[in-house]
Amino acid sequence: MFIFEIDMMNSVYMWYKLLYKMIEISIIIYIMEMINYVKIKKICIFKLIYYMMMKYMINKMMNAIKSKILLNCINYNMMMYYNIKNKMNKNYFGIFYH
């Protein structure tokens, strides 16, 4: 059972990491753009505040997504595991009971 669960969790974790990386890259691009803006016009406080707000919102969103994904994953896992267990012989699942 644990082998099956870890495999499922791994794929979801990888997807979540990819999503996080994408958002991180977009933040970096935004920072670069902001630096260029600062070079041209002395400093833009509003843009800085906007960036801080964006970062806060993204953190909140990512926490929500993470908890939701983990819950969904565990529910889906249990469902899949019991479906397979009912359909197949107990012998097939010998590996999980050792």
C-alpha cells in the first residue's frame, strides 16, 4: 500500500514543484523588469508595493494549492487502492503485506 501511495504522491509533488518554479520564474522576470524601470525613472514606490503584494498573494495561493492537492491525492489514492484490491487476488498484493 505504501509503495503505491508514495508513487502517486511523487507525481503530484513533481507537478506542484513545476508549478512553483513557473511562478518563481515569472517573479524573477517581474523583478528584472522593475530594475530596468528603476534605471530609467529614479524609483517607483508603487511598483515596489505592487511586487510585495504579488509575492504575498502568490505565497497564500501556493499554500492553498499545496494542501488541496495533498488532500485530493490521498483521497484518490485510497479509492484506487481499494478498487484494485477488490478486483485482484490477495496474492498479487503480497508485496504490500510483507
